[in-house]
Amino acid sequence: MLELRGVNAGYGTFQALFDLNLDVKGGEAVGVIGPNGAGKTTLMRVISGLIRPSRGSIKMEGVDLVATPAHKIVSLGIAHVPENRRLFSQLTVDDNLKMGAFMKEARDHYAERLEVVFDLFPRLKERRHQMAGTMSGGEQQMCAIGRAMMSNPKLLLLDEPSAGLAPVVVQQVFELVKRIRASGLTVLIVEQNVQQVLKVVDRAYLIEAGTIRSSGTSAEMLASDTVKEAYLGV
Amino acid sequence: MGMQAFLDVFDIYLLEAVINGILLGGVLALLALGLNLIFGVIDVTWICYAELVMIGMYGMYFMVQYYGISYFVAAPLTILLVAVLGAALHYLVIAPLLTAPPINQLLATGGVLFVLQSFATVTFGIDFRNLGIRLPVLAFGDMNFSYARLLSFVAALVGMVAVYLFMTRTFTGTAIRAISQDRQIMALMGVDAKRIYLITSALGGALAGLAACLLVLQYDVHPFVGLSFGPITFLICVLGGLGNFIGGFIASFVFAEIISLGGLFSDLEWGYVLAFAFFIVMMFIRPAGLLARRR
């Protein structure tokens, strides 16, 4: 479904990704783990078009994303839940969800999508007229994921969904990810919470200093010495 | 007898001035809304905002007086004309400077102000022109109200309600509110930020166009007519808190009342002096505007 080949990317003169290859197949849940500053967020941003690769190719179902304007990428079926959620904090939950359905294809099915999202997150329905910024961290994460789901994506990019949340809420977020998976959506998830993320994904990539260090199934990654020593503290 | 009669007359004048203040406030609020919209969404101050109104007033003058088009046909055409002008201003002047320091943007729109004034002077001359439409004066008891002011007030309110509905009910309006909070992630919503800025600028222009249609009923048009309400519009926006729509709305009526009531005790010019003095005092008391959030 998603295919990255030899991608270099960065900000100005600072290069964050080096010759990176990555694949996500339809129906899979794939994790990307690695330390702070390894390029995980850059990877997400380069896929959704927020930054452009300086070299390499990115394809979604055969369509070249590098040649697609950033605001058109969402209509190819890629929804990105950015790091720190980035809700429109002074808009209501309803308005935030409305923004998720901005593109034409989603706008036509706005009412249906709202139903789907409220089914997934009944909490959001209760809070629909509340300013997004006044909700708890967990509720805001729900709203951010719900906003992304409004576009009826095929591929959901989740950037550190558990960051800054209380341990109990982190559990809930990973439960959510499981439920989203079960609904048939393909998920690419970046996480520092390695133990948790390996429980919900099929495969994972370990990224360090902008390149893929290793990859494998969740079981393989859990068993790998590099992962164990560096990230699981075993 | 003497004293009582004086008080009766005084009260009537006072009430008349209060009502005239409210009527004036409507049009000022319309102007403030347009300027606040541009500032709040694009984070740019259109110093030349009142000059767009001036061009719109000329548009009305020529269509109605020169080509004999009816006022009610000329008005939507003028709104459209100034909307296009607003979009062009964004596309040609603001967009290339969007990442430049604010002072550059300020200087650039300041430059546009002089360009538009000079353009009007060269093209239309410095004569004062008016529509030649004399609207009746409405007598209500002992009070007199100009029909033009009443019409302007109602039209300004209708315009503001229309903007409110557009901003809250439509996807594009919601995007305009969203983009002012987080521009970077708009692409993730499938929103082309450039297009939203262009639409916002056209909307700001349309509001200036509507104001032009209303002001041309009450004031003569000349190349420097923008100076009569440009500065006051800025004071209103600053007092209300730049970019704060509700603050701007309230400040419009506060200023209009000061001007109108101040004018009651002596002449209209003193009303303006009082309004500016009030502004200076307020800037010491509430420097971030009437409705500033306490941080």
C-alpha cells in the first residue's frame, strides 16, 4: 500500500532521514520505534507531505506522493494524527471533526462519518460542543484520532499517540488502536513506548539516526537483543 | 417654567444622539469586522483598508451617477469589485510577503494606501462627489433620524449576520477560523491554505465594499475620504483587541456613542477629539484591548 524507497529528508541544511526504505501492506499495523531525534516524526511528516523529501520516492497504492500537493494527499486515503495532537484548541469538538472532513469526498459523507466516529468515541459525542482545548489529554487524543477518521482513510498515521498521557490513559489509547485495527484500517504508528506498541502491531521497524537499523515481526523485535537492551531495559 | 422646558428638550436631544450613535456604530462595526477578519486570520494589517472603501464609493458614484445604474444593482457589483480588489491585494502584495517581518507587510500595505489615493486623485480629481440621492429624514416624535443612517445600520447588521453564518455553518468558514489557530497542519485536513487566505481576503474586501455602498449614502466621495474613517476603524480594532471580533463589535458602539454624544455638547469634531482621548486613556488601562484575555 505504502512504499518508501531511498528517502532523504530534513529541515534546511539538517538532514533527518537517510536513504530510508519502508513498506506498509494493506490491513497491516506497522510500528516505528526508536529513540528521540531518530527521525520518526520526520518520517510521518514526509509521508503526509508536510515536508518534502530531497531524494527518493514515496508511493501510496502506486500514486507518487512526492508529486502530489500536500493538501491533496489526504484524499488519497492517508490521514495523519500529528505529534502533540495539534487540535484546533479554540474550536469545538464538532468544528474539529468538521475540519477532518473538509475535502470534497469526505464532505459528501459528513453525517455518516460523524456517526462512525461517535460510535468509536461516544465520549466525543457528549463533548461535541466543548472547546477542544478544555478537554483532558486522553479526550483530546480521541478527538485528534476522530478528526483523522473523518476523512475515511485507508491508512492512518499515528505519531506518538501515548505521549504526555497518564499511564491509565495510555492503556486506553492502545485499546483504541486495537479497535481501529479491527475495523480493517491500515495503521502506521510511531511510538517511544516500545513494550506497548509491539503488542498491537504486526511488524515494526527500528529507526536510529535517520536510517532503519532493523525490522521484523513484533515477536522477532521483542526477542531481538538490540531492542531488548536499548528499549526494553531487559 | 424655563428650567423644566430646557430639560425636556435636552432629553430628546440626548436620546436622539444615543440612537444616532447606535446607527453610526453599525457601519463602524462592519468596517472593524473586515479589518479584524484579515488581521485575525492572515495576521496582516491592511493599513489601506479605508482606501478600498474609497474605491468602492467611487465605484458606486460612477455606476449610479455616470451610467445611471440603479442603486440596488450597483451595490452588489461594488461589493464584488472590492472583493476582487481585496483578493488582488492579497495575491499581489501580501502573499509574497507572508513570511517577511510584520513591519515589511505594514509598509507594503501603507504603500498601497498612497497608491490608491494618488490613483484616485489622478483619475477622478479632487472634487467632492455624491450620489445626488436625497433620502428623506424620518421624524419620530420630536426626534429626527436620517433614513440613510437607518438603512445603513440595518444593512450593516444583515452583512455581519451573513458573515457570522458563513463562518460558523460552512466548511470554508470553519477552515477560516481553524487556519488562524494552526496554519501548518491545514494540509493534513486537505485544506489549501493559500486558497483560504484568498477567500478571506475577498471576504474582507466584500465587507469594505458593503461599507462603501452604505457610506456613499451619507458622505461625499473624494480621494482622501478614507482618512475620515480609516483611523477610527484602527482605533476600534485595537481597543477591541486586534483580531477579536466581539471586542471590535463592542468597541464600535463605544466609539460611536462617544462621537455622537460628544458632538451633542459641541460640534462633531469635538466628538472625534473625545473618542481619540478616550482611546489614549484606555491604552494605559487595558493595553491589550477591552476583551483581552488575562494570561
